[in-house]
Amino acid sequence: MAERRDVSIVIPTWNGRQLLDAFLPSVVEAAARYATESQARIEIVVVDDGGEDDTLGWLAARAADWPVVIRGFRQDRNLGFGAASNRGVREAAYNLVFLLNNDVAVAPDAIGPLVARFGEPAAGGALFAVHCRVLDFATGREVGTGKIGGFARGFLRVHKSYVTRDPAIRPLDSVFASGGSAMFDRSAFLALGGFDPLFAPFYLEDVEISYRAWKRGLRVGYEPRAVVRHRFSSTIEPLAGRQVPRIGQRNRLIWHWIHLHDRRWLASHFCWVVILALAGPLTLKPWMTRAVLEAIGRLPQIRVRRRDERRAATRSDREVVAVFRAMAAHDGIRAYDDPRQLDGPEG
């Protein structure tokens, strides 16, 4: 039987009524199953981020059909994923918050294993968040597993993945929890200040808050028993299109300029930034130079955040990365860069 801990499921959405129509039923089914098995309270909180498709009206018309409580809130204007998520976490009634994209289908038994992780001993730091195992909605291919942190060529690296050969290995840590399919400790999330508005309208706000949590002595976990299927780019591509690479690179720089405190790594980082900015037009990536300039334009806010994080940090950059070097060296962990590597004989 699942542990009895109440859960709020938060779903930010923007003009996503059709996606909710397709994906919300799986969320409701998983919520109802968890509530039945654990006898815990559960709710779904939908935040309409200034959309124009009457999402809240659509939800209200179906309220009587849902076996769990669904509450809706509306932002006055479109402020982006981070702001909508922050609103949902603030409105949540319970301390465990399962944050989901509106294009994610949830396995019926996914919630219990996530909740169970928050009952683990706090060795190595209290658990801030734990994320799901993610499959591509169309193909079923593995696209989101545990993430191993590192540093190379001037940048913190967060996208090297791993799977486990031994299901008994615990704890399973991860350098970041995806904001589209992860459970958070609400109290810790709010104490950290939530997703940073510097990263609006989207991208890397989940990486930044996860790294912020690691630097402040907390932990982020991965739970392979909690499975979701994601239809990628259903929301961002229609909203931003060609702006995505530039915004992603700009936010990558902002994250580093706030949190990269190791002097040698920082010197390496700035050398690589200069190279990338100058090479952008030559490599047919003119958005790279613009991303650097946009990040520089935010330096006053970045300086304030950097000062605050230096004061609050209890782990160094190297100490965070060391956690994942140790994990990668474990015989029961298989690290990979491309999911197709899992198709081999050791997959």
C-alpha cells in the first residue's frame, strides 16, 4: 500500500485545451488510483497562463465527471512556464506537488513511488524533488532517465543520462528534475523562491532551481518506477518557434553566471563564451551572439542573484559534481549520451 501523504498535481497550460482533453484523463486515473490505495487526499490544480481557449470554462463544464478535485486558476496574461508553475505551487493545498506539463500522460501507478521517495532517510541532504522516467509518447523510446552532472569545455553538463542494472541501488540521485514530470517538496520549493523569473518565458528554470537546491545542501532524485509518456514540444514550439535555441542558450548563460562559483571553472567558462559568441555567425548560428548579448543585458539582476547564492551555498560546484562522478563509477549504473545506446546488448 502506498504511503499516506497528500498530493497536489499542478499543470500549467497555455491554449492547451486540446492537450488537456487528450492527456488529463491519464492524470485523473493515476490520481484516483493513488487516493484509493493510500487513502490520502489528492487534487489537480490547473493554471491557465493567459490563454484564449477558455480552459477554465472547459474544466468547469466537466467537473462533475472527474473522480478527484480539480481546481483552476488563471493568470491575467501569459508569463511563461515558470510563473504559471509558481502560481500553481502557491495555490496547492498539499506539501507534495507533482508538477506536470499539459502534454504528459501518467502511468496509473506512477504517483506512489514518487511519494515513497520522500520518506527516505535524509543522508546526503533532504530530498527537494524526484523526477519520473520519461518515454516518448509516439515511439515509446526511453527519453528521460536519471541525469549525471559534470563539467566540460567551460560548461556545467546536465544531460548525460543513466539507467540502473541493479534495481536495489539506492538512492538514485539526479542533477536536475524536469519541471514537466517531477514531484517537489512544496515547502522547500517556496523557501528557495520558486522558478526564477530571469528564465522567463521558458527553458532551464528547472535545471537552475535543481542546481540551486544541490548547492544549498538538498538532493534531487530519480525514480524509474514512476513512468510518464511525453509528447515533446507540443506547447513551446507553437509559442516560440525559432526563438527556442536563442532563449535556451541565453538561459544557459544566466544559470552559469548565477551559480558557477569555482574560479578555475568560471575562467574556463568565460573563455568558451567568447569563442562561441565570435563563432556564432561563422557557424550559421547568429542567435548564439544575440543570446550572449541578451544575457549581458541582464547582468544587474544576475549580480544580485549571484551574491545571494554565494552566501546561501553549502556545497561547492566540485562537491556537487563529485556526487555524480561517484554514481557514474558504480558498477550498477550505466551512463549514456544517446538513448539509442540502450538498444545494444547491455541495454
